[in-house]
Amino acid sequence: MKKPIHIMVIIILLLLTIFLYNKQLGSIPLLSLSFYLFALAGVKISLFKKNK
């Protein structure tokens, strides 16, 4: 994916965290953010290994 899409997804999840934190549901977007960043890191590592 392109960089602006990654930034938009991260900003949306952070805004959801702020909004839902007041309703005691802040862990839901934080968990989805961690899965997203984990998958993004996996893609970057696999691309790094292919180019090596």
C-alpha cells in the first residue's frame, strides 16, 4: 500500500482510541492498531529478505 493510506489508517485508529477511551473501550482500536502494525512490519521484513 502507499504511504498516505498507512498514515490515514493509523490516524483513524488513533482517533478511535481517543474517542472510545472515554467510554472504557480504548483497548479495541489499540488492539487493531497493533495487528495492523504487526502485519505492516511482516510485509516490510519479507520485502527486505527478497531484495537481499
